[in-house]
Amino acid sequence: MAEPKAAGGPPNPRANHDLNEGEIFNHILRPSDSYDENGVYWADLPMGKRIAFVNRVNNVEAARELRLIGSMTKRDPLSPVSAYFRNFVIPGLGLGLEGYVLFSIGNVKPLFQAAFASCWKSHKICNPQWINAVDYLEILGIIVGQILVGILGDWLGRRWGLIQDATIMFIGLIMLTASWGVTQNGWVICYAWSLFFYGVGVGGEYPMTATSGMENAVGNGRVDGRQDRLHRGRKVTSAFLMQGWGQFFNQFILILLLLIFHHGSGNPPYSERAAQWTFRVSFAIPAVGTLWLVYYRTYKMRAASKQLVNAKKRTSVTGYDVKALKYAFTYFGPRMLATAGAWFCNDIFFYGNKLFQSEFIAVISPNNHSVVEGWLYNLINVGVSLCGYYLASFLIDNKLYGRKYMQIVGFLLDFILFIVPAFHFHYYTSIKGVTAFQTMYFLSSFFNQFGPNAVTFIVAAEVYPTPIRATAHGFSAAVGKLGALTAAVMYNYITTQQVFYVVPWFGLFGAAITFLFLPDTTGLDLFEQERRWRCIRDGREHEYHGAAVHPKHLSLWERLRGVGKYHDEDLDKAEKVRELEAEWNEKMAWRAQESNKAATMGDDGYEGSNDYDFTPEMSTYYDSKSQLMLGEKRVPGSESDSL
């Protein structure tokens, strides 16, 4: 923006000060993706106008992204692909690798039972408790990692949590690949404890991937407000869906390896040698990718902890923010019930889904003992799940649907898809009904991903403040794995039909606690969460009036408790203007003191709060305002004036 000047003289400070403040600050005070032309927040619009506004914003953003992809393609046809890998694949690579390995554990078990029947099936030479411990220790290792690394991620920083996870997973893969014993029972024990160790790294991936994904860990550590509001869900779920790709590639590679080592045939009998080579090579392959991930996180993600560091600076905290943890349970306890409880219900469903497959395969191929047939159905199921992952990524930021509705609908549809075969079990597991049974199997997988599995992953991080975000996510994920452990134990003691009687009700319970206790953060800027959190932490909750306490972004429970009574657009606008000026003054004071360092540090070298992005117009406004205030303070005729 050109600087107004007085005729024949220097720039006129008062002219600059009289610039239209509304236009200068509008992108912060009333961003166009959240407010209409009359300054009305999108959630306050009547339904017809809300639909039109949301669709218009989405269409404008889609057109912008298509133009960007087009211009990138003109410069370099492969640049959109590299951008996809940089923004979505690399942030989720850890989950992709762990999805590959953990899916492999379940896949190789029928191969072990076929090749090492006296150990894994009849238990003649192996302790059945250790065979069962393979599943239990895997889940326990994940729970330990989720809680431990979640705390460390908030204590030492995201970057160290990410590096630690990748390192543990790499060592765990070496242990799994080389697992052995003097006897087969000794091998099972070694295999089980190797899996526990690997599980610790896997567990840490959950809180670290979710928090670093929404805090721009693979970039410069700064979060663009507009992109955060419009695409935060897509960014995190696109990283999360790498778990699905890991499962897909694992199944494909296992089939390929068995064909290679079993002389081109997937049919039994399977030799011990073929089984050994198949499972060991299948674990060695992701070890290479995990080692690269250790390197990348160590040397290419140096800004991963930037958001956390800035949050701690504001409160003068250097270690773990214990006060934040206490306040989080005080103010966000019901949210913890929603994120942890829904994850628990979802994992009951997730493991129950596997029971469909064993039943319909027994009907379709009663005399077929090939492990490859089950693997092929797994491959189809993972493909269906990936469709659910991608549709979730596509719609999770849509303000007309978003996180909360997606989770409720997913839970309810999974409830229906389990309750129907429960009360007609013999029909659906017969030749007449098996096709419908298969259809319900694939649909339950689809709506699990296009529903609670995707949503629980993101909301367990974004509904909590930065200082305890990884801890809260890790705790929620750990409770979810307790659901997996419950399922693993429970399914050993009841019949398959009884499982179908029990499991559906977790869908209803998950939908209920989502409806009551989960806030809808679709379209909400994370920065607003942080502004509210600072007020809560300072004991002045009543002074925050922004979007984070808008009824749309509060749970039903919070609305009933009156949390939304503090929402006031005008008061919030005035507070933001004061915050803007305070940050500008902080930045100018820093520059005055450290100007000799700023030139060598990049991005001004400024490492203050960085809450707001100052446009050139805003900088001009504050510069001119400062000049105006200095001019008004000068006394005509004084010594300073005569100079």
C-alpha cells in the first residue's frame, strides 16, 4: 500500500493513522471464510444462508487450490506429487509403517498356525498363555507408549517425541526380524516381547502425529489461520490414513513373499522355511523406511516443537506444565470423557469387525485351508477402508457436516450393521444370506473409517490446549486400546454370535457420549482455543468472548452449564485489537534490543508470541500511529523540537 504523503514534505503520520482500520484488520477480526459481508459469523446465519455461505467459501477455496495445482504442474509436472508427499505422506509415514507391521501380526498368525501347528495351533510344544500373550503384549506396549510419549511430547517437545518413536520402532523391527529361540516356545516368548517393545514406539506415534500434524511440524512451525480453519482436519486425517496404506501394502507384500518362498503357490501345506522367510522379510522391509524416518525427523523437522515452545514462553513454563494438566481436567473433563470414551467404543468395533470375515469365509469355502484366501479378503477390506479414510478427509472440514456429525453417524451405522446379523445370525451365516453378510462386513469397515476411527484421532488433540495436547491425546488413545484389549480378552470367552449381541451397544454408547460431551471444532481456529486457554490459566475465563465459546463450538454439556454466556463478538473484537497492538509493541521492543541479531536469524529472528500475521498495511498503520503519538508528545519550542 502506498504511503500517503503531505504535499512537498515527508509522510504524514495522521493520514496513515486515518486509514480505514476495518479494511486493515478485517482478515483477522472478521476473516472472509468465517464471516459474511455483514460481519455475521457463519454459525449464526439462518440455515439457508449458512448453506449458501459455506458452499461459496468451499467453492472459492477449491478453485484456488485447482489454480495452484495447475500453475505447479506448468512449472514442474511432478511438483503436485512432491507437495502431496511433503504435506501428507511424510507427516503420516510413522503411522503408515506401524500400520504395516501391526496388521502383519494378525496376518502372519494363520500362517504360523499352518506351518508350526504343534506350537501355534495345538499347543503341544508351546505354552498357550504365551501364544495369547502375543496379542496382549502388543496392546500393552502401545498403551505404555501412548501415555509415556504423550507426556514426554509435552515435556521435552514434539521433535524429540517423534525421533524417539521412530528410533524405538526401528530397534523393535530389528528385534522382530531376528526373533529366535532354542525351542519354538522360546521363539514365541522372544517374538512377544519384541512386539511389546515395538508397540511402545507405535503408541507414541498417535499423539505425536496428531499434534505435529496440526502444528505444522514438517514446515516452519507456524500455522496459517485461514488454512487452519479450512484444512486442519484434512491435513491430520490425510496423515492418519497412511495407516490404511500401510495395511494395504503389508497384505500385498505378504501375498507376494509367500508366492516367492512357497514355489509360486499359495496353497497348503506350508513349510517352516517358507513361513520363516516370509515373515522375516516382511518385517525387514519397513525397517529400512523406519531408519530413514529417524534421519528425517532428526535433521529435517527442527521446527516441530515451535508451537509448544511459544505456548510455554507465554506462561514462563520450562518443563512440563503441571498447572495446565490440572486445569485441563477441571475445565475439559467432560471432553476427556468424550474423546477417551468414544475411542474405547470404536476399538471394540474395530476388532469386532474381524469376526465377520472368519464367518463368511467358513461358509463360502468350508474346505479351503489356504491363508491366501483370507489375505485376499483382507486386501479388499482394506481397499474399502481406504475409501472411507479418503471420504472422511474430504468432508471432515465441511462446516455443514464436520467432525461431530461424522462420528455420530458412523457409530449409529455400525450399530445397525452389527445388530442386524446378531438377531438373524444363522440366516446370514448360511449360503442364502452370506452375500448380505459380506456386504455388511465391508460397509462396517467403510463407516468405521468414515466415522469414529478418523474423528477420534483428530479431536483427541484439537479440543485441548497446546501445553497438554499430546498428553490428552495419548490418554484418550490409551483408553481406546483398553477397548481393544477388552475385545481381545472378551472374544476368547464368548461365542461369535454372542459377540454380535454385545458389540452393537458400544455404537449407541459412543454416539451418546459424542452427542453430549464432544464439542464441534469444525471451522474453529486453533488460535481461538489458545486465547481462551490463556484466560482460563490466568483465572479470567470470563474475559474471553471469542469463537471458542460460541455455542456451535461447545458440547451440549458445556452449553447446559452456561459456558457460552461469555460469547460476545463486539467485546472479542475490541480485545483482539488490544492484543494486536500489544504484540506489535513487543515485536518492536525486541527489534530495538536485538537488531544486531535479527539480520542473521531469518524471519526477523523474532521468536515471541507470533499470534498474528502482520500484513504490510498493518505495519504501516502501527508505524504511523507510533509517529503520531511521538509527535503529539513533543512540546513546541523545546530543545528536542529545535533540534
